[in-house]
Amino acid sequence: SAQKANLEILPRGVQVAQWFQDNVDWSALAFSPDGKILAVGGDLGRIVRFELVPQETDGIRCLAWRENGVEALAWSGDGRRLAFAAEKELCLVDPATGREWWTLNCGNADLVAVALSPDGKTAVAATNDDKLLFVDAEAGKLLAEMELQDSCDRLAYAPDGKWLAVSGGAEHVELWDAEKRLPARQCGGLEGEVKFLAFTPDSGTLLAGTDEGGFAWDVKDGVLMQSSKPGDGKPSWEHVALSADGALLAVLDDEEKLSVRKAGTGEAVHSLEAAQESVNCLALAPGGDVAVSADNDAVLRIWEPAQGQTVRSLRLAADSV
């Protein structure tokens, strides 16, 4: 199992325990709704765990272990439940204590995306054989299994709980009626691979961040309202993350520059030289004041874009992140 060793003093004097194991691959990042906790998921030589990294000084905590790698993480709207997909298992834990509420084996297909309804009562998971699973999040029981027209790699619930956004290989995002569990309309004009999917707090606008730019649709009719792209001759966007309120984009381009931009226009608010190669995933705190990236050198970097600097640099494992 993972070993706890080598305390490290970080730039702000925060003491953090490190766990080391060979053949590590960290692949999932997710901020809690209030932005105070970061959930990190991945593979530790067939032992997978979650680490919650609060902004305070109580350091890192292991929440859960699994024999298979983690593909996706999702918080409930109140931050009291954390769902994760680990190969064929969908699991729900209490992020404060690590208590496991339930684990559901979802059959022969691997899970690729997960979402929790705002009230925490329904979990939705997408499989790699193009199915959408609706699960009673209180009992851990399957409610319905629906066929998808296209593959899916991202899911997002609207804050009002009425809509579920589904994105995958198609040039659109599909909106589902979450209560009826049926597709309602398509949001077209999408370009690039979706990196992040979210609704605005009023549930009226759907936003997607891709490697080709940012896109915004009117939920009531699926019409594309705005799109922002790097522009001709400018660096392409390698990684994109949206703040929870849908107002800001964090962008890491192929010239290793990190920027925070207005989601609607793409206008840069802050930028800095990241100097971090081979980034695998990127997350932006709800208020847009903190960004986190994870790279192939097993390093998590916590940025404050407004200050133009790295706040902390943390090596979580001996291999890749």
C-alpha cells in the first residue's frame, strides 16, 4: 500500500505529507463548491486514493482506496458528498470523514464520466459503451440505463437540477431533461475536444471549454450565443478549465503560458509564464483566484494568477500525475 513519508515545507510554510509509490498516474482534479478543498484522484500501482487538499494547514488526507484507476470526480452542490468512477465501480464517499456511503458495480463497461445532482440525490455515470446510468445516490441503486447516440466523456448538472449536459465525440453538446431522463435538444457549433463543462449559476447558460476555445449556449433553445477562440497566429489552447460560476476560463497554451480569461469574450484578465511542461489536467477555483495544474513530473502547482506567481509546488508521487 501507499506509504506516508518525507514531510516537506512548502513556500508558505505549510507542512504536507507525501505518499510515494511506483507507477503513479494522477488523472483527475476537482474543486469543492466553496473552492476550499481540492480532490485529487489517480492510480497508485492498482491502489487508488483521493487526497483532499484544503487551503488551510491541515495538509493532505487519504479518503478512499480502490484497485482500479479513477476516471472522474464529482461533488454534490452542498459539498457533502463526493462521487467517483473507478473502472466499473461508481462510489460515493463523505469528503469530510472518508466514510463510504456505497459502491455500485456497473457491469462490463468502464465508467468515463460522473455527475451528482445539486441536491445530491441522483448520480449519473457515462460508460465507454455509450450508455448513461442514473443512480439513486441515497441508496446506491440503479434507476435507469439509457442509450446515448454518441460517446460521452463529460457530464454536468444544471444548478436547478432540471438539465444534464452530455458531451463526447460529436460537434455538439446534448441537453437532457434530468427529471424525465430523456434527451431534449442539441447545442451545436462546438469545436475541439471538451475539457470542461458547466452551467451558469442561474442555469440559463451552458458553457464548454475546449482545446479550440470557449463556447456558450442559451439553455432554453440551444442556440450558440458566444464563442471565444485563440485567433489566427496565436498559441493554441492545450488545457481549459471553467470556474464554477461559469464566468472565467483558465487556459494553458502550447507556449506554456497560463491565463485567466472572461468566458464570454476570451479577454485575458491575468496571465503568467507557467514554465510547466507535459500538463495532464487543469482546474480553476470557483472565484477564479486559484488555478491548479498537474504534470508528468508528479507535481501539483497551485497558482494565484492575479499575483503572477506559483503559490505552492507539491510533488505527490514518484512518477506521473
